Amino acid sequence: MTPRAVRTLEEVDFIAAEDTRVTLKLLNHYGIKKPMVSYFEHNIRERGQYIADRIAAGENCAIVTDAGMPCISDPGEDLVRICGERGIPTVVVPGPSAVVSAVALSGLATSRFTFEGFLSVSRNQRLAHLQELEGERRTMVFYEAPHKLLNTLRDMAEAFGGERRIALCRELTKIHEEVIRTTLDEAWRLFTERPPKGEFVLVIEGRGEEEEEQISLEEAVEQVKEKAAAGKSLSEAAKEVAKATHYKKSELYKAAATCGGASRD
């Protein structure tokens, strides 16, 4: 905690907390007594307007999250939006940021990166999100919960290739902070043997030029047809060629199926 953060908590009229029990421990540590209101994912619409009403009436409020930077992949972003729409000024009191901390520790390129937040719990939506990033050259940053980690690593390996490098940053800025630098395939194997614990930030290298074979679509489709003729399903053949080129699996599958001459699946 910075002196400014402690002073802010001391001076505001009330505190909006993701979990009042967690925030109470923080306040007790600094000997601060302030009224709190709970503000979390399932009450953001109703409670956000209530908080904004109190601020508009003349009170000052601080928003506190359980971990990481408030308002980043956090309900606080909605409260900032509400305040902006109502002309209520907001200020930031900088604290730990898991995104920037993970990028700094990743050992991957830091000059350009994209923050993708949490992936969907739906596998179809998760895969669609990852497939959109197949050609992304910037370093990619994701948040992930331990109970979803294995499925996410499996889908990332399918979308990006198992040899793509990843840094798994766990429990950043806390007692059990850990950074594992490996590949997607190796990460999946590691956590099938060691159940994941704690919140993760996943930092994945962007696609390099060497991963893309600059061949024409017709040449890529021919590769798909050759693999299919050798016994692979058309879907599997399209998937393998897509990983080695800049074309999408769906694009290759459709073109090869249209050409005919191979069993689809």
C-alpha cells in the first residue's frame, strides 16, 4: 500500500468493496474505520447507481478490489462508466497491476502487447476468441482461474500450436508468487500432474514471421488434399496446414471440400 492509498481510505466518506470481509482486514491493519457497501459482479447495475447517487449528493467514495488493479477485468469499470456519464470526476490511486507485472516477468517481448482478459467458459466461444488471435504478432495476456486452466491451455495449444512459448504467472505480488516459462504443450503436461492453485496471468508470445509459410491458398489447399489422400480426415488435414500457414482451418477445409476428391471426415 502506498501512503497515498492509505490516506485516500482515511479521507473518503465510504468504501465500495468487492468483498467487505476482505477489505475489513485491510482497514483493520491500518486502523481505519469507514462504512462499506458491497459492490461485485452480481450487483453492479443496482449498486452502481446507488453509489453514484451518494457521490452526486456530496460524498466521496473509494472502490477497493480483493486483488490486482480495480476496474481491470473487474466490476469497477462499470462504476467508472456510470460516473463518467453523470459528470462525476474519478481519479486513480495506482497500485499493483497483474497485467503489467506479468509482462515484465514473462521474458517475452514487452514493446507491444494486447490484454485479452478472461476467456469464456463456453468452449465454442473460447476457441472462437483464440482463433481470432491466430495471426496476432503482439505478446498476448490473459487472466485465468485455476479450475479452467487445463482446458484453456489445451485450447490455446490447438489454436496457436503446442510449441508456442508461454509464461504462467501465478499469485503475482503475493507470498506464493511464481513464474513458469515454458511451452503450451509442456504447461498442459505440468498441470495435469500438479493441480493448479491460485489465480494465473498467462503471457503468450505473438506469432513470428518464421511460423508463416508465404504460400498461395491454392498451394495450401493442395497440401490439405495430399494429407487427406494419405489417410487423414479433411478436418485434421486442414487443421495441420492451418498451423503451418497464415490461412484459417475453416478457409482451407471449405476450399478443399469444394474441390472434392477427399472424404470429409
